[in-house]
Amino acid sequence: MSETRGSAKAALPFRCRAIQRELVAYLDGELSRRKARRVARHLDSCTGCLAERDALDRVRGMVGELAGPSLEESAERLALARVRQAIGEGSSRGALSAWRLPALAASLGAAMIVIWQIQTRVAPKPVEVASERSSSEGVVAQTAVGGGKAEGGTGRGLEPEKGRSKRAMGVKIAKRGRSDSTLSSPPGPLYENPELFLDLPLVLDLEKLEEFEAVMQALPGSGRGPKARGTDERG
Amino acid sequence: MVRFKNGEVEAFEELFKRHFGKVVNFAYQFTGSQPRAQEIAQEVFMQVVKAAPRYKPQAKFTTWLYRIATNACLNELRRPEHRTSRRGLERESAEEGEEVGETDLEDHGTHQPDDRLAGRELADKIREELSRLPGNQRAALLLSRVEGMSYEEVAGTLGVSEGAVKSLVFRATARLRRELAEFVGDERD
């Protein structure tokens, strides 16, 4: 059968084959005017293509006339009820989803704020450090220039002040020393006050010492007061 | 559809009543199974509801609707159980003389019983051949012949060019013409 078909097709003149390819579109009225006229002219003179057109037209008619199912009204109502139910569920879900995005954005923003606040509390404040530095440097400069007496009268009175300035400078140096491990020359203040070198091991572990001191003071009957501490520091 | 998109639920019911039967018919011609066709049509309208917020009235509503319907039918064809079960069940019910809720070819009341039997046989044969067509050819032919769409509308529905639609419809019709030669006559043989 296919051989017959193939041979029949092969036997068709090229023009007929080209026209028959256009026949369905011609019947559907989908060809341009020019093409439709060309097909019509060919059909006027070619009985084979005319028969093919009729056969294709019958097939088109058969497919177009295929009856649909007789849809019961109850089936349609049932389907509508189901879809209505879906609409109800969909709208409630839609309302939820409408809130989902803003809620997510708000929670994300809140989390960011909390993280930022934690970071700013944990991290050392550079402004405070700078002010601490400037104040300590100022004290050092004052002690260096005024020699202590000009500032506070007696040397004793100046001791705690000097001690504080030393301590502040020590902390500063300790911080620098820890952060900058490749220190090739002594820092400026240390260069100006080389006696601080003597206290350097002490100030490097100043925090531990202070902690130790606090523990000692807290012990009952230790007899170590602020006065004693001042003595220790001097000694 | 625009009214429904704007929140008028009654507008959806209008759409449903106007198009549900047609979608069932299309799905029935596509799949050959009435129960499945009803399920598909229901799924199609549920998808319409879901997709309503994204609907843009650029093309005709029916183009959009039949695009959803065609995709649903093509998905149905991919189901493995479809190929084995559908034909057998429909044949059995027809042989047993059950009411399947359909007439085969349009019966205008002028045919004799023998003609009706021939009509049923022919309709079975056409459906069988339709079911053998590739999905895109079947869709193009049914949208064009059964739904009466222009090639331009079919192209919009299937998301292909008009030239492609012309080719799909021609190939589908030519194949049916070959397979139904005993019914339509073959001058060349």
C-alpha cells in the first residue's frame, strides 16, 4: 500500500505535488489571494488534484463533524462547585502569600539591625580609643613638660596621676606592641620616655594584675587597701 | 476575565458556563475519553483561577484558555496508563450498547440504522487515527477543525508560527486522508 502511495506520489508532476501541499490551507481559506488564485487555476485544469481536494475536504468534514460528548448538567455543576472550592482555598492562600513577602523582609531587617548592634557593642570603638590616646598623651606631655611639681604641688600628689598616665601609656604601648608585631623602632612616646621600658612587662599584663589585685582585695583579712596598692605601685 | 481578575467571582462563573462544555469537547476529541475529558476541563479551569493574577489581556481569552487546555491534554498523553486503558474501555462500552453519552458523527435525524452503524464505525476509525497522530498535529487539527480557529489563533495557542500550523494541519489531514482512504475514496489507487 505504501509502495503504491509512494509510486503514486512519485508519479505526480512536481507542480501537482506543490499544489496538493497547499490544498488544506486552500480549503481552510488560509492562503493569500495570489496563492489561492494559482491553486484554483490549477484545479480547473487538473482532475487528479481536484479529486484530492475533494477527498481532503471530506476528511476535514469528518473531523469537524465528530460529535462531542453530551455533557450532563449535573457534571458541569459538580465541576463548577469543585472549582469554586479551589477559588476559596486559593484566595485564602493568596492572602497568606500576600503577607509572606513583607513579613520576611521585616524579619530580615530586624535580624540585620540586631546583628549590627551586637557588632558595634563587641567591637572596640575607635573614637573612644582615640580620645583615650589623646588624653593619655596629653597627660604624658604635661608631665614631661611640667616635671610634676608645676602640675600638682608635691611629688606624692602627682604620683597617682603619673601612675595613671604611665598605665594609660602602657596600655597604649601594649596594644601597639600586640597589634604590630613587626615594630622596628620604639614608638614616639616610648622614645621620649625610655623609663617606661622598665614598666613594660608590668603594663603588658596590667589587666591580669588588676584582676589579681581585685581578688586579693576581696579576700577577708587581706589588709590590702588602696593605700597599700599605691605603696606597691611605688615600690 | 479582566473582571474576574479584578475580584468579580460571578464573572468567573460566566466564563465557566460559556467555555466549560467546549473545553470538555476539545479534551474529549483529544483524549477519546469523556470522564478524563471532564477531569481535564476541571483542571484547566482551576489553572485559570490560579493564573488569573498573571493574566494579561494581550490576546483573546480563548487563545489563552486553549493553550492551557492543550498543555493539559498533551500532559495527559504522556501518562503511561492513557495509551493502554482508554481505547479498550471505550470500545467495550460501545460494544455492550451502553449509553456513552455521545453520538458518533453528527446525526441530523435523516439517517437509517445502517447508516448510523456505518457512522459509528467511521467515527471510531477517525478517533483511532486521531489518537495515532502526534500530539502537536492533533492539537493543530482539532483547534482548527473542531474549535474553528484560524491558523493565526492556533499559532497563538500553540506558541508556534503560522507556517508551522499550516504544515501541522496539512500533515495531519493528509495522514487521515491516507488512513481513511476506504471511507473517502482514493482516486489514485
